[in-house]
Amino acid sequence: MLFIKISFNDNQRAKTYSVKLKMAYIHQEHKNKQETQEYMKLAKERYKIEAKNAELKNEHGYAHASYTGIHGMTLQAGVSIFVVNLKRILRLKNEKEGK
């Protein structure tokens, strides 16, 4: 349960309102899940995935569909991911060669 206490000063009179909110069952489930060790471990790795998603969205047009239909979107996804992977392969190759 969550309690909220709000106070107002109106002409030297203090007014206090207390509101009691019940947390929905599903919110309690999510809160309990976020406190588990497994969730915390996965949350530490999330920044890596989010960085790759941001690159796809901002640099490779993944934010908006370039084509219509499921086939067009599948093609856009495949090409975008291929380009990102190719860039990574080339970067790793150049690092290995010492450039």
C-alpha cells in the first residue's frame, strides 16, 4: 500500500489530506520480480542491447518503416541488422590488424 500525505497552508490554517492507494496485484508482481538476483543480473547487461538498438534506430533508419507489409519490414530488418553486423566485423578486423 502507498500512503500520500499532502499539506496546504491557507490563511494560517493547515489542511492535511491523506490518500491511501492500493497497489494492483500485477504491480506487486513486477516489483517482486525486479528485486530478484536474476533480474538484477540481466539489468546490468541491458545497456549493451540498448546501445545496439539505438544505433539501429538512429543511424540505420530502423525507427520508421521504409516499406509496407510484413515482407518489406522483414527485408528492412534483415538489411539493417546485416549492415550493423558487417560494421562490427570490419571494426574488429581492423583492431586485430592494429589499425
